[in-house]
Amino acid sequence: MCHCLMNRRSMLKLSGAGTLLLGGCDNVDLVSDETVEAMGLEAWADIRQATPVATDAAMQATLNNVSAQLLSAVGEAPGDWEVLVFRGNEINAFALPGRKIGVYEGMFQVVANADQLAVIVGHEIGHLQAEHSQERMNAQLAQGWGMRALSLILRLGEVEYAAEIAAALGAGVEYGLVLPYSRRQELEADRLGLLAMAEAGFRPDEAVKLWRRMDQAIGNRAPEFLATHPAPTSRIAAIEAMLPEFR
Ligand SMILES: [Zn+2]
């Protein structure tokens, strides 16, 4: 059922920035894949400019291996992806449209092994698989954010709105602009992550241990990851219920 006032969607073609549909319905993709990818690449470029890359080669190698196995499991070519460990104690990780994965050094203080890192990376890839960035952008447009989003897209070539773009894509905690994923999106990402883990040969059971460790870790410090993701305790029971199908 369409609830929008405009029956005919006006289409705006923007050179170099994909296509934006204005005045559409909730169940219509308002933002094209190309636009979401362009925004992801813009956000990544901005984060790269603002944040030094970690110098720990072993840490980077671990992330490379885990990411490559998970990406192969979901039918992606790992060589097409850019995967980086960023310097900083933030307990945070993200995957952006445009084939980018970032994990902060702080996350490595929480994960106990490669399987637990796979829980985090698999979850973030799951958000991309399910096109949650796109859902988020669509929802914002549907909520009357349309002109602002249009302005963002028109200015995509400038860094002025990079923070807002990053926020919309889920990396917003970098800029203090936070848009949490919904519980449905979180569970969907958890499920896709566990599926990729199982197919890649990781141990999905490590997910429960990882989220318990995360719950303990956030007792002492600012939980950046949790600004865009719900509390670990809220997902442990749901993950335990999912696990039998992945064993
Ligand atoms: Zn999430």
C-alpha cells in the first residue's frame, strides 16, 4: 500500500551520482545502488583522510585472512575489496558500500581469536548483503529528509557533507552522528554473519563468547560500536536460538 502523496515519482538523474527517486513509497528503492556505493566510497575516503592506518602487520594479516574467507563464502572476490585496520582504541568496525571494510585496533583487544573477529566482520558484511545502508537512506528520504539527501548527493564531490553521508551509512559514530540499526536489521546481519562463518569454516559458536566479551569490555569504556549496534546482551539469546541451524 502506497502512502505517499505523490502518485508519480519524479526522477532526477544526476551525472556521476546515480539516480535519485523522490516522493516514492517505503517499499520502493529511493536511492539507487550506484548512489549508495558512491556515498560509501566518499565516506571511506573521508575516514581514510582522518584516521591513520594501523602499523601492526600481524593484525592487518589476520583481518585480511578472515575477511577473504568470509567474502569468498558469500560469493565476493576478496581482491575487489579494500580491508584496513585503523589506528585507535575504539571498539568499532564497519563495512561500507563500495567494497570497504574497516576495523579499529580496539576491536582486537576484545576478540579472542580469528573466529570471534569473523563474528564482527561477518556481521558487518551481513549489513551490506541485506542492503541496510540503502534501507536507511530510503527510510530517511521517506521521513522527509529528501531535500537534505538531495543536497548531499548534489554535493557528493565535496567533503562538506561527508560526515552526514557517513552517518547515513552507519559509520556515523566517527563523527558523533549516530543512526542505530534497527533490531530487525541487527538480527538479519547476525544471521547472515553466522551463515557466512559456517560456510567459511569458522565456528559460529564463538559468536556467543564474543558478545559476552563485548559486554564485559564496554563496562570500562565508551562503546563506539554500540552507538550503532544494540547492546550485546540483547542479541545473545537470539544468536543462541539461531546456532543449531549452523552446526
Ligand atoms: Zn550491526
